Amino acid sequence: MLIAPSILNANNLKLDESIKKALEAGITRFHIDIMDGHFVPNLAYGPQLIKDFKRSYPMIEAEVHLMSDMPKTLVPAFAKAGADLMLLHYEAMDESQLLYWLDYLHSSGIKTGIALNPETPVSVLEKFLDKIDQVLVMTVHPGFGGQGFIQESPEKIAEVKTLLAKTKRRISVEVDGGINDQTAKLCRQAGCDIFVAGSFIFSKGVVKQQLAKLEEAIK
Ligand code: DX5
Ligand code: ZN
């Protein structure tokens, strides 16, 4: 079980402070949201942030959640910046492009995942099972932190688990959006392995306590 904090809603002028607090509480991976103002109606972060993050914390995994339909420009840029794992949205490109970029990432030594918007059916994953290390089930519509968890999400997670049982490869299931101690518990019961949380962890200024609540909920 893994918690990957999203710094999207943390105070941008105090990012390092927030990151340090999470690291002190034992976090080993951060989820960094990239938004292009086109695939989603918001903007967030560039490759420089990943570069600086990896320079300061080389042992901590940088998971890049690429909410963009410009893979040609952005996948190589974030790969070069030091991403350890990159999540590409199924809806952001056609299937042949997605296959191409998943291969590109693996051959660059970067772990891969496919992110699914709430309305995207689980069955689309089938032809990518030998190319991914992770599935990201979006539990809100991507674009903003602080939204409410979509209640039907646990059933979708269970569906992903059923599909993944078809492969011998170890593929993790991750959730993102509206995760708090209550919703995390529901996702855990449905078989989720990795939990992204932003506002629940960073909005109250008591990072350690919030992380402890999440850990308790998913153990
Ligand atoms: C939403 C982002 C999420 C978001 C999570 O588009 O992908 O990672 O920052 O934030 P919370 O936990 O506040 O929903
Ligand atoms: Zn995200």
C-alpha cells in the first residue's frame, strides 16, 4: 500500500516545506499533476519542477500525471526531466500513439501507467496490459484539486482488478481525486494499491496527522 501526495493544492510558494513534511512522515513517492490548459481547463507545472525535485530528492519517486493531449512535446520533456513513472491519459491520444509512448517510456527506463477518466470504460485497457505497470482510476473529473469523490468509483476499481487478473504481470491500481480517510477505505476494500491525495493531506497544515489518518484507513 502506498500513499502518493499530490502537491497541486499545496501553497506553491511553500512547496518545499510541504514536501519535507510529507517526507518526514515517511512518504516515498510524490504524484505531480501536469495540466496543459487544453486537455483539462487548468494549468499546472513544467519539467523544471521535476528536475528540481529529483535534484533535491533523488531517492524519492516522481510520478508524473500527464493531463495533456500534447504527448509529442511533453512526454520526452518530462522523461528528460527525471520522471520515474508517467501516467498517460487514454482519452488524450489515439491508441497507436499511446502504444508508441508507452514503449518510448519503457525503453527510457521509466515506469508507465494509463489514466482513465470517470466515463472511460475499463475494457479499453485490455490491449495495453503488457505495456503498463499501473492503472490510474480517476475518481473525479481531472483538472482541479478539492473535488468530491465519484461514488461509483469502487465498482470501477473492482472491474479493473478483474481485468488485471487476466495477466501474470504485476500491475498496481491507483486512485486520484477526492481521496480522504473515508473514500480511501472504500477504494482499499475494492482492491486499490496506491492512493493519491492532495487537499486532504495539505490543506490543514498538519501533514503528519492527515497522513496518519489515511494510513490507518487503508491498512
Ligand atoms: C486532479 C488531479 C489530482 C488532484 C487530487 O485532476 O489529478 O491529483 O490534485 O487532489 P484532491 O486530493 O484534492 O482531489
Ligand atoms: Zn493527479
